[in-house]
Amino acid sequence: MNSLLLYFAKYTPMSKPCCDDVLDVVQHRMVLRKEHLFTAGQVCDKLCFAESGLLRGYYKQEKKEVTVRFMREGDCCIAPESFYHQVKGTEYIQALEDSLIYFISYRELQLLFLEHPELNAGARIWTEVNRVLYERRVEGMWKGHARERYSWLMRRFPDLLKRVPGKHLASYLGVSEVKMSQMIHGA
């Protein structure tokens, strides 16, 4: 559980009472490989943190699954639009590996924000940091050709190539599975 507090503390110093209150409400569960943490049509009402494992966020477009993000140990796992606006989502979050998840309900998180301004300030900073990372991803992913996107992925997240099935990497990069295989094998 220390990693969860360290994660929050990256964005703001936290008082002992704040840490204690977070620990009082945080829960955990194991999400098994292929199990969904969240599905389209649900309201994402929990802020989740991956202590271990790997998950992916995706949506369905006609009969295809389009992967939009990977969440590894040390990452928050939410469907952003659903979580922030508390509306039914269109995204799925699925475990690619058995994953230990810590979570806090949306309601409890809002109460923590009211009680502990430092946590609220940290959440704002976290949101800003993640927005910039998202913009970098969009820029890195869509400004280049397939091989440039693949190189970007190799530089930023080399471990994903060993942990994620090729079909999900292909979907994430916006290429066919055949093209993905060719890039991996240097063809």
C-alpha cells in the first residue's frame, strides 16, 4: 500500500492525517487476466491504482476493439470521461495480466478532497501532468508513419512489447497485425 501513498505524494506533500484517511477508505482486489475492471455502459465510480499487473483501455468500433491506453504497475486506471463526469462510459478496461488494484470510490475521493486540500491540489497537478502526457502520446502516435509510431512505443514503453499481445499493440498503434509482426521482426 506504500506505493499508493508514494504515488499521491509525487504530486503533493501529504500530512499524516491525510495519509491515514486515504488508508482508511482504500480497498483492494485482484483482477484476473482477461477480466474486466470496467465495461461500457457502466459509470466508472472508482479511482483505481495498479499495484501490480497490466491493464488496457479500449473501446469497440463496429466489431473491432481499439486499444487507447495501457496501464501498468504504478498507474491510475480509470475511464476518464465516465469518472470525471460520473456518466455511463464507452470504454472497457481489461486486465492483460493478473493485477492487484487499489481503489477509492468517487464519493469517498470527493470527501477526501474536501477534508484535505493538499490532496485536492495534488489531484489537479496529476490531471495536468497526465493531460500533457496524453498530448505527447497523440502527437507521437499520429504525426508519424507506422514505423515512427512503433519507434516511439519502443522508446517510451519497451516493456510493453514483451507483455502485450501483438493484436493489442497493433490496435494501439493503428496498424494491422501483419504490419505489427513485420515491425517486431524487422521485416
